[in-house]
Amino acid sequence: MSFKKNIAFYKVSQPLYENYKELDSPIVKCAAKRVQITGGDDLLNLEFLQENGSDLNSFSYILPFTRKNVEEKLAELFDEFSLL
């Protein structure tokens, strides 16, 4: 994991977001990625992996890629998360 390399992985559980409470397979991991978009804005992508191995492409924000920003957004979606 490295925030300097524009990616971080988190273990996540206990969803607060209602749509994630209804999934057949729980979400167990988040990949937070920085994407530079045309025009100079930083895009923060949060992509989730379910326990059954399915990817769930989720949320994108126009925010700088920092640990604080990633964890603030994860706190809106999950009750528990920790950096892997």
C-alpha cells in the first residue's frame, strides 16, 4: 500500500450505505485510487471487492487523493475499516 503510488487498500465491513446492506455477498475490501483527469482535477475512486470475488465499481469524487479524504469517504459508507 502506498499513498505515494496513488493506491491504497482497506479492509471494510459493517456497511452504513443501505444499498450495500442488501448485497448477497458482503463487501470485504476497498481499493482507493487516484486518477488524474483532463483539466488537472484529481479524481478519487473507491472500488469495492465482494467476498465472492465480484468487483463492485462504486464511488468517484473530485478530491485530492489523501489518507484523510479516503477515510472520510469510507466513514460515510462503512462502520468499520482499516488500512491493509
